[in-house]
Amino acid sequence: MKEEAALFKVLSDPTRLRLAVLLASKGETCVCYLAQALGEPDFKISRHLGIMRSSGMVEARREGTWMYYKLASPRRRLERCLRECLKNCLTDHAIVKTDLKRLRKATCAK
């Protein structure tokens, strides 16, 4: 139960939950797009993604100076179920709808 509790602990922060929903909905995304979608500075989003990465929830890859994040492949049934819930259950939330709208309009200065 420790691993399951740790997973829920990561998602207990509203910013990280919003990031997880965006990544579940859109797949791999550059941190600059995620920051614009949430209306937060890059450094804050990077810090939250670092916590998610440390827990094994997300994976990252570097392309030049840009970091791209995606949800890690589910290792357990709970993670598969949560991923589906993040993708299908929370996208109707008003905050998430706003995040998704901003994400569609986001641009990176590459």
C-alpha cells in the first residue's frame, strides 16, 4: 500500500493533478506549453514535474534546451485505471477545460 499511497500523494497537489490530466489528454508535451496552459512560470511547472518524475509518474526527454514530459507507462492496474480516469473523468472540470483551451493556444519560443 505504500506505493499506492505515494501515487495519491503526488496527485494530491492541484497543480500536479492538472498536469497529469493534461498529459493524459494530450500525451508528450513541452514544459513551456504546460506552463502556459496552467498560467504559471516554467520554473514552478518544472519543479512539480520533477516531483512527478521522481515518483515514476512521468518520463522526460530533452530536445536541445527543451524538456518534454509524458505519463510513464502504467506498471500496475491502479495506474492504468487512474490514467483512464485522468483522461476521461476530469476533462469536464471547468479548470481543466480552461487549461486545455490555453494549451491549444500555447506557443514555444524555440
